Amino acid sequence: MGVGGRHQQCSMLLVEDEEAHVELICRSFEETSGRWAVTVARSLREARNYLNAECPELVIVDPLLPDGRGTGSSSSAAPFRKNF
């Protein structure tokens, strides 16, 4: 717990290109009383750029993105390995 009995905010990267999925996932995390700060990347390229500068506590990745597969082969997972 953080100062004054409040939870410290954690960072999450959501890699998702479908707006309806983004809204659903973000809404679910909003219900945790602000515990999560959610950043959305709409492609693997956006995710790579974010991960070059930040190291979130949680990453949720859509397996099918416009510029490649978010999971599966080791080459597609490479952008997410740098910080983990």
C-alpha cells in the first residue's frame, strides 16, 4: 500500500486495435478505483515505441494486430522482451 493506506498506481500497456475491446478492458480496469494507469497502443510499432521508454507492470496484447501477431513466434514477441 502507498501513503495513507492508498494503493500506489500501477502502469499497464494495452496493445489492442479494436475500439470496442479497448473500451471494455479499460472500463474493467477503471473499476479498480484508479489502481491502474492504462496506456493504449494500437499496433506493435506503437507498443515498441512505448516500451523503449517505459516499463509497465502489466502488458496485455491482442494476438492479431494490423502490423503483425502480438504473440506466437519469438520474433513477434521480441519487442516485449527488452524490458522484461
